[in-house]
Amino acid sequence: MTPMLYRRLGRCGVKVSVFSFGSWVTYGNQLDGSSASDCMTAAYEAGVNFFDNAEAYAKGASETIMGEVLAKSGWRRSSYLVSTKLYWGLHDGPNEKNTLNRKYLLQGIDGSLGRLKLDYVDLLYCHRPDPETPIEETVQAMHDIVSSGRAVYWGTSEWSAADIAQAWHLAERHHWHKPVAEQPQYNLFHRERVEREYARLYRDLGLGTTIWSPLASGVLTGKYDQGIPPDSRGALKGYEWLAERVSDAAKIAAVRRLAPIAKELGCTTAQLALAWCAKNPDVSTVITGASRVAQVRENMGALEVLAKLTPDTMAAIDAAISGPKDA
């Protein structure tokens, strides 16, 4: 197996595995403690050192499951990084959901650390922008969390380039800890924000990215070509919106056009799509998900594909996604 590659998180000194492991959808929905442990262990043994979570995933259960796995793992705390996110909340009070106000953030991190059974997280995200809270209030609260030792770094998720820049410059002005990373969606079907909107931030601010949904919720695996399998996340109760997304006929057709390219490289379409994301030098880590150990191992196989992505192959992938041109 190809050894894991590690990249700096933007301009930070810390290095993250180019492929990481996340718990969205699976933990608490598709995986229990023992299955989660098996998947995380397989990822860790493959060189993964970055594990992603969020307060809102499975309403806190995802953090609890991951925390139990980590507590029993025996792994050195210095050998892995854990991230979590705050915004959606777990309760319905006016200061307990859909907010980045100071009160919520300072209490939310304590709740997450309790569920994760950790003294600190390595990266804490503001899970979405909050237009009702001044950015300055949010940035100062995140600075205070980092200064208190409850997080090592902080970042954003699905913020606009303008808001990220404003937060960074506010921190610069006040000598606060700056946001170091953004967690955006990025895959062959969703490229604009990472490739264009954030382009100046990589150079000017040293922004790192920990991208999510590299397989477009599973569409890029090809498993939805013949409908929605009953054991897939597309069939989960409460994820009907996902079922609609993975049934997009144009995207399914594009994945079929990718299949010959993957076959020529000796890989699956999923591995091709993961390697394509990692080929972007502005991507610090590609967050993968899995509900079975076999999926973890398949995902890690994308490392072997990465070196095969020549300019000609990348152009062929672009053409396959774009589809045939009208005469």
C-alpha cells in the first residue's frame, strides 16, 4: 500500500493526512461503537491522523461514539488530530441553536469536549456563518477558546471569502488567533468556491482547506447508477433530501463517463474522484467517510491513483464531467 502523504494545514506548522476520516451521517445513524472503532482503526493504521466531527452530527451521538473509540484506542494523543464544529446546537433555546454568539460558543466547546472525552480539540470550526452575530464577537470568542487551551486552531465551514477575510483581518488588528482553515464542500460537481472564490485567500492569508463530500454524497462511487441501494445513506430516514441529490440523472451519466478512465488507471470511480480532490494543492485534506472497513481500505487506495493523474488524465476527467459538446 502506498504510504500516507501529509500536508501542512495552510500555513500552519501542523500536518494532516491527505485523506482523513469523518463521521457525518454514518456515526449514530449507520455505525454503532464497535463498527466505528473498526473503521477508525483501519483509517489510523493506514496513516490517517485527522478525524472530523461536529456537535450537530446525530445530535451529539457522533461525538460520543468517537470519544469512546478514542478513549479505548490507546493511541498517543499527539499522534492524531480531532476537529469538531459549533453552530446548529442541540437545543431550541434562542441562544442555543443557529448561532455563533459568545455565550453559545464558550458553552458549546465544553459540551463537545465532554462527549469526545478530550481535554482539547485540534481544530474548532464555526459550522456556518451567523449573520445575526457581529463577526468581531465570534472571532474574539474563538480566540479566547484557543487561548484557554480548549482548541489548538480554529476555522470556518462554508463561510464566504469576504467573511473569512474580515474575520482574519479583525484578528490581525486585535492580535487574536486567526482562522486557519475552511471546510467547504468540494468534488467534481461542486468546484466554484474552492477553485475560484477562495483563490486569493490561499496566497494572501495562507488558508487551509479540509474538504467534505468528495464523492458528492456517494454519487461518484457509481453505486446509485441503478437506483438507491437499501443499505446506503441515500435510503436513511430523515435524509430524503439526499435521495433526491443522488438521483440526479445528469450526474449519474457523468459518473458513467468516468468509469473508462478509472478502469484504465486500474481503480474505482470513487478512488478516482478522491484522488482528483487531493490533486488540488490548495486542499489540505480530503475528508472521507465509510460505514465498513472495506470502504476505508478502498478510499485509502486513492493514494496510489494520485500519482497517476497526469495533465492529460485531468483533462479527460474534466471532459467526462462536462459531457459531450453540442454540435
